[in-house]
Amino acid sequence: MRTLPRRRSTLMVVALSVFASLALLTAVPVFADEPSGAQFAAMGAVFMVMCLFFAVFYIYWALALQTIAKKTNTENDWWAWIPIIQIILMLNIAKKPVWWIILFFIPLVNFVVGIIVCMGIAEARNKPSWWGILMIVPVVGLIVPGYLAWSD
């Protein structure tokens, strides 16, 4: 079994420690009797970091999806930037019926349908379908859209 290089494993430990610390900071005011100004400031800082992380990931995902749409000659690749319509674009790339969008709003069913659609997107990019399954793996799921978009 291959192990990660020392630098990568150290980086992962640091990143996980930061996220765990941020999660703990958000829980502190819940248990306090009267939140102080410093606690509100800490909550605001954590919220801003989380919003920044979300914005960066959203831009990355939209760029990757738009690139995949261009490479698969799917119409309306700009739909990648509109939240709900992204699902329709993903269905078009994967060549699935558009009515499947309803399945994305049913809990637990959306998980299975999302994997099937991601597998279809991987196949549309001439990659093995198991790349779509990798989308559910926590850290690897961040890398897969970029691989599908910008690999040859």
C-alpha cells in the first residue's frame, strides 16, 4: 500500500486541524452563558472563512463544469454558473433525461442519482465510469472535477 509523502500528510494534518478548530470555535458560544463581543467576533471570523471557502469551491466547480460542457460540445455551457440549472447541465452532459432533476430533490435518492450522473459525465469525457464514483470520497471529490475538466 502506498503512503503519502511526508509533506502531503503533514499538510493534510494541518488542514484538518484548522477545520476542526474552526468547528470548535463555532460551538463555543452555544455553551456560553452570555456571549461576549470577542465570541461574536470569533463567530464572524469563522463565518467569513467558511463563506470564502465556499466561494472558492463554487468558482472551481463552475469553471470545471463549464470546461467539461465545452469539451463535450454541450449547449449552454454558461449554465454552470447558475445553481439549480447546473443540475440540468450535468444531466445534459451525462445524456440523462431532464426530468431526473426531480430526483435530485429527494433525500437519499439524490445521492444515488448524483453518482450515476457523475459516472455519465466521466464517460462523456472518455474516462472510466469509476471516476464518477470517486466524487463521494471526501478529499478526492475535490480533485475529480478538475481532472475530468482539464485532462486530455
